Amino acid sequence: MTDDVLFRPLQAGTFALPNRVLMAPLTRNRAHADGTPRDLAATYYRQRASAGLIVSEATQISAMGKGYKDTPGIYTDAHVEGWKPVIEAVHAGGGRIFCQLWHVGRISHVSLLPQGRQPVSASAVRAKGQTFTANGFEDVSEPVALDAEGIARTLDDYTTAARCAKAAGFDGVEVHAANGYLLDQFLQDGVNQREDEYGGSVDNRSRLLREVMERVCDVFSPDRVGVRLSPLGQANDMHDSDPETTFSAAYRLLNGRGLAYLHVIEQFYGQETEDDDRAMLKRLRGLFEGTYIANGSYDAEAARKAIAEGGVDAVTFGRPFIANPDLPERYRIGAPLNTPDEETFYGGDREGYTDYPALDPAH
């Protein structure tokens, strides 16, 4: 294909990405119980190093940030050492990898947290949802509202996690402020019922995101930092009384900081995005002048169309990257795709993780 927009280089912060087929963060629940990656993770990510950029699976910033069984962490020396061979494998394959910094907030269960503590959130509002524990999927636990000391400790946790990500060799970090996790819980008034400086007005509800960004950008230069948002609020029992006003404030907060990118979930898997929502996303897009990465059930042709029309700079692909380690090459030549096996998405060993076939080199 002549001048395929998916394979035009893209400047994202300090990085010149070789293509615009990026790998979305994909929770696979295959870390050790202590949060260190298993050896197979190096193979898994190395197989996908041809992505323009890999965003790691969501990686908790602290023991209290954990919400799902066997997810990785990035807050101890053991985590740093565990991630090093993964990053080295990606770099050996010519790739780039950011660590997605994650605090789940209320989307957790007491069995996953230290000493059986309750999850924390902006307010003591329990989510209608489930999480993945040793017993399978269970209803999330009742949260407690973070007090001033807890917020200060959480900010310190972001600093520690960013430092650990840097020590491990990650090229940058993505701050996860989407999908109904902690930072999203502070942003949206369907959860945030606080009456202090972190609640009430949209500026107050945006405060924790702003302070987290300041902490992370003190460790990594802003051009090595991305942010993920989900303005449509379709995940983990989220809602807001005025989402356009709320997320306009968030976009403006992030604009002009020289960030590597803004990563926006435009549609959730299995859900349709209404025309009014698409119109809102387009209006919000105009508020951020940097590199804009879209996510949301895109295939190659939809991605090409969105990039060619100019509203999107690159697209992250999730399920296609699970089943197709060489996804960019398949898109480049129009090769058929492997079908992902949903039964092996979460947990397990190499099956459905590192055993999907790549194209025959003789193609």
C-alpha cells in the first residue's frame, strides 16, 4: 500500500515512533503473587516489539493500589529487577515500552489488600462491579474515603513508582486516569462526594490528577509521560452529572505541559458509542494540542480513516495484539489475523499468551 498512514513515523514526546500501530495496556493476570513479572513476560513483550509503542499492562503503584489477582507492581526493588529483562527484551527487538501506572481505588477486594484492609476511593461509595480474586470473580469491597494523610501517601506512592519505572529502564510512563480507577474516581462526581479541596468544583476534583502529574513529571521529563482518560465513563460503574465540563477541565489541565501524548478510550469493547458522545469526544479533542492516541474497537481500516482525517494521531490495539504478536506487519501487508482465545485472556501460563503464531518469514 502506497503511503499507508499507519506506517508514517510519529513524534510522540521525545520519541520518533516508526508506526502508529500501538499496543494497548492489557491486563493478563500472569505475574507472581508479589507483583514481580514472570519470566514469560519477557517473551510476550518481545514478540510484540514491532508496535510503534507498547504500553505495559496496568501496573500497581503500591500494595493498596492492587485490584486484581496476579497483576504486576512497580514499587519495590524486586519489581524493578523483575521488569528489567522484560524491557531489555523489548529494546533488543527495537521497541519502546511505557509503564502504565495504576491505582485501582475502590475496584478491589479485601482479600487482595494488605492485612485485609478496605479499598480506598475519593468517597465511601461502593461500585456495582466485580474483580478477579483467588476465588474467581467477586463483588468489589466497600471502600473508605482517602483522608488528607492517605492522599499525601498516595502521591508519594506515585513518586516511588515513577522512580522504580525509571530504574527498571522503562522509556516512559502512562498515568492511568481512566476506566473508573482511583484518579477517575476523583474526577467524576458520580463517585466524588467530597467537601474538601479535592471535591465539589471540577477544579477541585481535578486536583489529584494535577498533583500526580506534577509528581510523575518530576521523575520523568514530561515528554516521556502520557495520560489515559475515558470521558464516556462506561467502565466500573462510573458516571458524571456533566462529563463534558469535567473532562474539558481535565484536557485543559493536561494541555500545554509538553506531554508525550493523551490516550483516550473512545469506545469500550462490546458497547456502542452514540453520536452525541462522538460529538463530545470531537469537541474535547480540540482542547488538547499534543499527540492524541485513540483506543476503542478499531480495526486497521477504521484506524487508517481516523488518522487520515486528522483527528487521531495513532491508535492502540488490544485484542488484536493479544492474538497477533506481529500485528503491524499483518496490517502492512493485509495478512489474515489470528483469532484471540478469550478463555486464556486472564491467568494461566504460555497458552494464549506466548504461543500465538507469527507469520511465516517466507511470506
